[in-house]
Amino acid sequence: MSDRTDVWLAKSLERVLTPEQVMSGPAASRVYDCDAYTVKRHHPHAVVFPRTTEEVQKVVRWCLKNEIPFTPRGAGTGLSGGALAACGGVVIATTKMRRILEIDLKNRVMLAQAGCPNLRLTRAVEEHGLHFAPDPSSQTVCTLGGNICENSGGPHTLKYGVTADHVLGITLVDAQGEVRQFGGKVGGFPGLDLIGVVVGSEGTFGVVTEAWVRLTPLPSAVRTLLAAFPTPRDATETVSEVIASGIIPAAMEFMDGSVIEAVEAAFHTGLPTDAGALLLVECDAHEGRLASRTDQTIPNEPNERRDTTDDAEARVVAEIERVEAIAREHGAMSVQLAEDEDARAKLWTARKKGIGALGRLAPTIVTHDGVIPRSKLPEVLDFTYRIAKEKGIRVANIFHAGDGNLHPIFLFDDRDPKQVKAVVEAGEAVLRRCIAEGGSVSGEHGIGVEKIDLLAEMFSKEDLRMQEKIRKVFNSGSLCNPGKILPSQKSCVEVRLRHKGIAT
């Protein structure tokens, strides 16, 4: 589009919304030319900030009428290019849609707009002993709509599940400009599970505007442990044995020596800088849980003995002591147990701040996310370090070890085309290894534009054709978040996405 067309587009959108709800020009284009996957960029021609479902619908219908591509976007914390405006056009940013519309404490549900930050959902109900369980590392800024699009996880999803496990209903402005309702205030709606299809569709089915979410009781007993190991292999072997012992921690997070270095330089928390890796393990339990079950708090049932607070406390203490014993059996150099909430928050600093702190070690980072069987973590982690060395780049690792997630973070300078090429090749090599081990190219970051080629290596042509047919039910055109997920969507943007010396 020409500059004149850009001006026309922005002025037209100002009439659809208001001038205050539209941004355009070079500054806006650069701010919104990528998400947290910064290797690939493309400028939108305008960015709009609707406040309601009705305003989103107006923008989508205007885009359809004028054949302008549109891309849904939350806070831009996605890590696979899902919010990249791959064909330019309009970015529909939901960050002004921040209202919590209803809280039903008796039924433990909440209705919120898509732009509501993840952590705000929990803070709205934590005084009532509830929280929104999915907790991505970016939870202070990432939004509910973005979490739904990517089916986001987080440290505590080992025990509590990913976003899909906590969404009851969705309002979606679909790719045809119609407002659709899937599910509602209660779970178990009859018919096909369309919520399960929409969650994780990465904004290719339309724009999520509101959602009913499930609220989970806060645990009545929590114990947190940080174990330091000489090598990453010692830590990852500990992970497999903890799970094999029958313990399902609320969280089990891995951090290697590079993460320790970066966190200590930034926050001076007293982490052991001579350690090769850390494991952060958290165990919890709920008062009122049936003594014979391992699920979360459930409604009262007759003739069943229920845990008291003392029971929950005793069970958590027993679990964390067993975790400590396993860690020491695998050569843990030291083990720290949090004695109170302040100490627990301090132990979590390394995990919550680790990725951001890596910015001290390099001007650019790219975070991948493959999935492998937990038993394969030691071998695949060794492979990750080896491939980074071969490519001449540095890699740090911080990931949800209990889930079998792998998050290699490559450190480089994106101003150097050779380094960019090396990062892309190293990432693809690691993800291909994940596929070879029976895993997946993504656990929670999505496909976006980053992994669109690799999807064809994970699925057969017949599988991909079936996925394309499902996509066309929701999005039969080429304007709603084009160029994402499926290889068949790549062609219109392939040339624009290959840049900075990245070979096709």
C-alpha cells in the first residue's frame, strides 16, 4: 500500500471507531511490526483499539468490505509470530478491552474481556481464596484473549492444566464478521467441543472478545524447594524420577547456568553461581479434598472422609521431603526450602525473571518450545547444547520440566544476518529432534509463522488437509490473520517473511 492509501485507511477507521482508537504512521508500524518473536517482522498499516465486542465487529466488517487483512493481537508477548501482521493491513489490539464483566463466587466462574491481563483475573478473586490457574511467565502483561488463542500454559500447568482446561465459554467475532458464542457459564455443553477447537487456533478463526473462565481454589498448603545441581543432566534425571515416584508437583521448573548468571547479575538473589542447573519444585494440596482422590477440591459428597488443613499440610510436607531425597540422590549440591511466603517469592524470582534477565547477555533472544517425553530430557538437552556450539551461538535453557517442555533460548544479535541464520537453523534442528523422539514442535507458544514449515514434518498430508477443512469452516477467506499455522497459508507472505539473510 502507498502512503496515500495508508492515510485513507486510517481516516476510514477513525470514522468506524474514533480518532483516539486508531494509530498509524511509521512509529505505530514499528511498534506493532512483530510480537516477542522478533526474528520476523512486517509493518501493519493501522492499529485499532476497540473497547467492546460490537466495536470489534464493526472493524472486522469494514476490513471484509474493503478486502483489508486483519490480525488479532493481545499484549504482543507471543513467541511464534502469531500476532505478526504478515500481509500488513489492520492490527486489532484488544488491550483496551480490560473489563471484568461478572464474578460468580458461588459457581467459581468469571466473565472477562479478552484484553484483561492474566494476573488481574487472579487478583480480582484471591481475597476469596480463588485464582485463575494458568500462569504464563508473562502473566503480569499477557492477556486472556492471547492465552486463549495460544492455549497458553505456565509453571503450574503440570498439575492444573493449560488454558483450555479453564475456559467454559467464548465470544468470538468470526472471520465473516458474525458474533459467535461457544459454551457459556457452565461446562459440559452438549454437541461438538467447539471451544476446544477455538482455543489454540492462534487468532485464525476470528477475534476473541470475551470469555467465561473457571476459578480454582487456592491451595491451603504449599511447599517450595530450590535444588542446585552440578550439571543439567543431574537435574533432568531428577525430574523423571520424581514423576515416576508418583508425585505430581504443582510446578517443576528447570534453569541452567546461563539463566543463573543472568538472574544474579540483575537481581542478586544469592543463587549458587557454581551450579550447572537449578530445579524449582512446588508441591501443594487443598483442604477438603477427598482423601482417596488426587484431584482438586470438589463438592461435598456423603460418607467420604475429607482432608483437613492438617491432612493437606502433612501430605505436602511428605511430598516435598521425598522430592528433596530424590534430588540429593542425584547429586544436588544444595537444597533450599522456603520457610514463608517471602522466601517462596524469592525462590520464584529466578523462574519469573529469568527470560527477561537474559537480555543482559545478548541484544536479542529467541525462545523455542518443543515437547518431548520426560525420559528423553537429558539426551535432547545435550543435543541442544551441542547444536548451539556447532552453530557458534549461545543457548540458555529454562522450561517446564515436569511437562516435558523444552525452551531453548538462543542468544544473538539480530543485526548480524549470519547469526540470525544460525539461530533459525539451530531452532529447527532442535524441533526436528523433538519430532524424532515422539514429541511436538510446540507445547504452548504456537506455530504462528515461526514453525509453519515444520508442521508438514510432524503431520501427514492427509492430516494437514483435514486441519485445512476445519479451518475453512471458521475462516474460508484469506483476510483473517493470514499466513499462520498451516503450510497452505504460507504462500502469500513467504517472500516478506524471509529477510535479514535467512535463506528460503
